[in-house]
Amino acid sequence: MDELGAPVRRIWQEVLLLTVVLGEAALLVILRTSSTDLWQAAATAVLGVALLARRRHWPWLLPLILVVNAAAWSLGVLIIGTYTYATRSHHRLRTLLVSLLAAAGMAVPSLMTGAETANEAFGVMGVVVAVLVVAASAATGMYTSTRRMLLAQLHKRAEQAESGKATAQEQARRAERTRIAREMHDIVAHKISLVALQAGALEVNPALEREQVQQSAGLIRQTATTALSELREVLGVLRGDGEEAPLAPQPTWEDVRRLVTTSKEAGITVDLFDFIDDPVPDQLARTAFRVVQEGLTNIHKHALHTKARVALIGEPGTDLVIEVSNVLPKGFTTDLPGARMGLSGIETRVTHAGGTMSSGPTDDGRFEVRAVIPWPMTT
């Protein structure tokens, strides 16, 4: 059986069952007082062998055996049949009815024997013994069935909990890997794209004056050094170097404006429309920084020779609106790789901040990244 908590077949149980039933039959043969005892012994042996098929046909076989046992009058068959049915049946009413059937199968012959021998006390005693034996067997069987089912349920729950724990751990690892990849992208991609732009400018302008070359080389060195420093800090946190890794300064609102200045120095034509007059909370400023950073990074990669603009609009109690857009390039290609996770990463950040983000071409021929983030009132 595949039911929850169903008993498992064991060879030693089958051997014990046959030993008990056949031993009872042998005892009847040895102590026989009439030919009836031989018939009862034979019937007991046959019923004992039939009990071996109880696991497959128990719903109808066990009640039949208990009825036939009225002729064999076997105590062993009575106990084993009643107990076995109670351990397999999860319907208490059916178990009660089969138990009454088993008790009647033993009680009726006892009453008939008592009447034939004119010994009513013997008949009543046989009924009492039959009822007590059946009640004890059924109660023990139901207890065993309930215990097996409970243990099976607990085992199943433990397996489900273990499986759920493993799934949760795997999901947590995936989420952490995604977060780390997003942080690495945010930290490194922008500055590396600036280095590529500055180096490309030197490559396509070999006639630059020495002072301009030195200035560009210095800017490349400074940008690359900063990128390597930030990358080293992230890798140090991942390796767990030291007791506690130092935290790098987090971006502020001034850093948002500085992003536009840095892109201009790298040769990008970008205009800043800053309509923010109130102090911006640090958490909101960090989200805005990542949005502007990703928008400018994509412009560095895919729209180098187009005009771009960054618009910052909002005030406390309303929304902070961030728009980074550029004219759609025509025929421009780039060899800078894209991770295809930048926009997805900042969309996650904006969503966590309670805002919304959209990106794509506009009707006026531009590609726009637009984020709207709630700006709570400061108390």
C-alpha cells in the first residue's frame, strides 16, 4: 500500500503470525477430545495461511476470515484479524462494525456451546472474553494506525521543511549573487566606460597637443585608479578580509551633479537641468545617483556622438523626477560590452524605493530613462 502511514511488510512478522496460528492448531490436535477439534485445527491452519494475503486484499479478506473464524473458533485468528484491520482502516465506523462482527463470530458459538452443555455461565464467560479480546485488539490496532500516521506526517513535514529550507537558501544565494553583480556593475561599469571613451578620444585624435594628451592621460589614470580602488573594496568585503571592512563614502546629491561634469570632461555633450533647491535625503540621493549613473553609462556605450540631457525635478512632499535622455544615434555601433543588467538593476532600486521607472524611445526621437521616486516631507 502507498497510503500515508501504511504498515511495512516484514518477514519476521509473517513468520510470527504463522507460528502463532499453526501452534494453536497443533495444540488443538495434541489436546483433542473429539473429532471436532481436528476440524477446528484444520480451519485454523487454513485461516492462518489466508492471513498472509491480508496486505493486498484486507478490505474484504479480513472481514471474511473473521466470519469464517466462527467455525474455527481460533483466538489467534481473532486477535490478528481484528488488529490487522484496525491498523489499516482509517474509518473508525468500519473498524467498529468489523470488530462487532468479529465479536459476534466468537460470542454466538460460545452461547450455543453453553446452551448445549446446559452451562450458561460458560456461554456468558465466552461472550465476555470474546468482547474483551476484540476490544483490546481493535483499540491497539487503532492506536498503532494513528501513531504510524502521525509519525509519517511528521516525517513528511520534516522532509518538506528541509526541502523548503534548501530552496530558501538557494534563493537567498541567487539573490545575493544578483545583488553583488548589480553592485559590481554600478561601481565599475561607469568608470570603465569613461576610461574607454577617454582612450578612444586619444586614439582618434593623434594630432592633440602635448598638454591635452597629458590631461587626458591623467584623467584616464585617475578614473582607472578610482575604479580599481572601489573594486578592491568590494572584493575585500566578499573575501571577508579583516574583522570589518571599511565602508566607502556613499554618493550624495553633489555626486549626482558631478556625474554630469565627469561625462562632459570625457567628451560627452550633455546638459544638466537641475531644478532641485531643497536638500535631498541621502537615501533618495543614492537612488538618484544610480539612475543617472546608469543612464550616462549607456550613453557612453551606445550614443557617444549624440546630444544628451539630464533633468532633475521635484520637491519634498511630491516626487523626485529623474530623466536621462539622448538623441537616438543613427548607424553608430560600439564594441563596449553590455551586461544587460544595468537597467534591470536600477529598476529594482527604484521599485524598492516605492517609485516607478520606464525606459525606451520617445516620440521626439530620443531614448529616455525616466524614474519617479516619492520624496517624503522632512520633519
